[in-house]
Amino acid sequence: MSKSSSEIDQDAPMRLADAVRIAFPKGGMTVAGLRREINRGRLIPEKIAGKHFVTLAGIEEMRRKCRVEAKGPGSSFVPPGTTAQETSPTEQPGSSEMVPSIAAQDALSMKLQRLSER
């Protein structure tokens, strides 16, 4: 009969295959995945007799390091030193109006004219 992860000592070293089976019972992680996390420095292993061992506590720490923080709205602009409540939607800095572009040939002509005036 196998024990659940809550019944196993969180600091007991276990082989990577056992750690995958216990810590990720519904799949989604492989031994190779744990090795990648070891190489990235997010999972601290113990190497005993040439074999890698990890703990469930170590896997929990790795999961904490891997969590992705929720991002706020990406399109709003809040000037430094102010809060979102201090800015008005009608008083947003910048302009959505397009600035007329100057052709490269016109820019070169203007530059040559300035140089010839010197």
C-alpha cells in the first residue's frame, strides 16, 4: 500500500522517479523535467552514490519559485510617482494622433542643404 504525499516525511530523500510519482500523481512532470529544474537551480538535489535524490519540501520550494505572478492590465499608463486613481482616462499623456512622416529622400535633401550652407 502506498502512502500519500501528506503521510511521507517532507525531508526524506527520494529518487527522482519516486518524487515525480508522489509529488505529481496526476502527471505533468517527468524525471527529465526535475533534472531541468535542478540544472536551472530551482530544485536542490542531494547526490548520493552517483544518484540524485530530492525531498518533497524541495519540490514545494521549486514550485514556489516557478509560480507565475498575475499581470495587471498591460495597456494602461500610470506615470511614475502616481497611482491609477490619480490619472484621468481623458487626460492620458501622449497622443494617438499620427505624426506626418518625412520621406527618406526629403530628409537626405534637407541634410545636404544644411551641410552646403556651412
